[in-house]
Amino acid sequence: MKGFSLASMKSHPSLIPLYVCVALGCSGAVLYTIRLAVRSPEVSWNKKSNPEPWNEYANKQHKFYSPVRDYSNIESPAPKYD
Amino acid sequence: HTLMIITMILAMVLYFMASMIINELVDRYMLEGQTIELMWTIAPAVILLFITTPSLRLLYLMDEIHNPIMTIKTIGHQWYWSYEYSDFVNVEFDSYMTPYESDNKSMFRLLETDNHVTLPMHSFIRIIVTAADVLHSWTIPSLGIKADATPGRLNQSSFMINRPGLLYGQCSEICGANHSFMPIVIESVSTESFIEWIK
């Protein structure tokens, strides 16, 4: 079928937004999964060197968008069990 | 009656499909409308972007916890809730459902508990929900709050009660034989009454 290769896209330019949206969606899903794997406060790849991965976020912001408070200035209110 | 309607609609759609497949005529003006296709793909995408941006912002803002004055912890067990107020004095209690007395018409069946969660009104309260054994869910529909109680995980939520009174809820995650029999009662009182109670 025409429109699937780079050359035939010129004769079907209306497919380009479709490819863009699908590519955005797929890459969003993949990138978010990778973010969950490496940056989630509950994932620990090496239990000996990182036994409590949530401590990394005591002063950092994990949310994408935080208009209310600046997380680099506040300490997490959770109790410390060291 | 319903089946007849379904059959008629199905027959009509099948007829349209068959006539399209068998039809060899081509409307030469209808195909290959690339510009209009481009427009009616991009324009709705842009409109959706305009809808998404404030919506996502609102979603993040709704989740914010604004300086709660106290934190209560609730732990779901099979089949009761236990509550801990650890901020000033250490108060801990369990909350079991009271069995229904059929001659006491002033109590709600399946909704009353022996210990109510007493909370001050007009105060922002943070609640941390977890479970001790299986999944439960802590909810008060009149406050618009529901948080799953997962063993091994702390889920945080927050609310503010604007009126005094009794607010009811029920466990919302199937947790065994008595899942329908572990209700939640919040008793919302003035701040002075709350301080009296907690002493």
C-alpha cells in the first residue's frame, strides 16, 4: 500500500500527522517506562548498594510539575530511621 | 423486541458493506483529498493540546498537600480499621463494626462502628493509609476521598472537613469474608472538643 515508505509519503502527506502522533505516543510510553525503572523512588537495582532508594528523594523533586513548593529547599517530613 | 432492533441494524450494516465491496464505480472527486485530511488531523490535535495543558496543571494542583495541621494513620486489617494519631499524644485504637440491633432504629445497619475517628473541622488533615494483611481501601464518599490500603506501602491523601457531624464510609477493596462489614466513621467536631477528646 502506498504511503508507508519515505518516498511514497510525498504522495500521501496527510499521513504525516498520524505518524507523528503515533511516534510521540510510543516514545512517551517507552521513555516513561525507562523513567520508572531508573528514577522511581521505589526501585532498587542493587540491594546492597541501594537498600533504601526512597532516601534519594528527601530533597529532590520527583513530580513533573510543582507550582506550590520548591522541593530543593525543604526536607522531607518523614521520620528517619538511621 | 431488542433482538429485532439488533437484527435490523445488523442487516442494514451488512447490506451497506456488501454494496460497497461489490461496487466497482469510483467517485473520482472523493479520493486523495490530502489537504483536507491534513487539516482535520492537525486541528483537533491542537484543540486537544489546548484542553490538556490546563487540565494537567489542575490535576497536579489537586494533589497538593497544603500544610496539614496533623497526620493520622490508618491501617486496614481483616476485618477492622485501626487508627493512630501520633503527632502530639500517642493515641491508637481499633474500629470494629457494631452489629445491627433491629429495634434500634436510629443506627445505620452496616455503617456504625464502636470507635469513631474524631477529627477537628476546618483543619487540613493528612492521612496515611496502609494495610497489615491484604488489600483494603479507605474511603469517605462525602469528603471525596478514597485511598487504597496496600500492605507494605504508605499512601498519602489529605482532606479538610467543613462541617461538624458524622461522615460514613465503607471498605472499598475486597478483602475476604467480612469485607462488607468494616465501615469507617469520622466524627467531625470543633477544635476545642477535639483537644478535649484526645487528652
